[in-house]
Amino acid sequence: MFAAVEVFELFIPDCHTLKQKRAVVRPIVDGLYRRFRVSSAEIGHQEKWQRADIGVAVVSSSEAHAIDVLGQVERFVWSFPEVEVLSRRRSWFDEE
């Protein structure tokens, strides 16, 4: 079993309220589940208007598949023009 967690730190420059921020973050989180069937959630900066951390978890039977899914997830997050990805961190957990 291979499991990975990826955290995206986002900057959302055009948001001036938490409601506007949620309108940007929610489609990303929902889209990650619908398209890739990964677990994802906003995990940080919940009370800041222009910042968000989104965590994504992937579990797979092969490392290659997990890497492929994470690559697709990364491209999906980068595809949103209203957010700037400030950083991306990936952590691996493997059980053989």
C-alpha cells in the first residue's frame, strides 16, 4: 500500500470576504473528489480571506499510480486562474 498527502498553500488575491473565498475554494475541493476520487479538504487559514491550505490524500496499491494521480491533482489545482499556488508539499507513507 502506498499513501501520500499533498498540501497546497494558496493565495486568492481577489477575495475580500470569507464568503468569496469559499466560493473559490469549494469548487477546487469538490472537483478533486469528483474527478479523481481523492480525499481533500481545506485544512488551514480558514479565517483568512486571501489564503487557503488544501490537503489531498491518495491511497494506492502501486507507487506509480499514486504519482500519476498526484500529478493530475496538481495540474487541476494549478488550472484555476483565480488562485496562486504559493507552495506544494508532498509526504509519503508506504506499507509493504
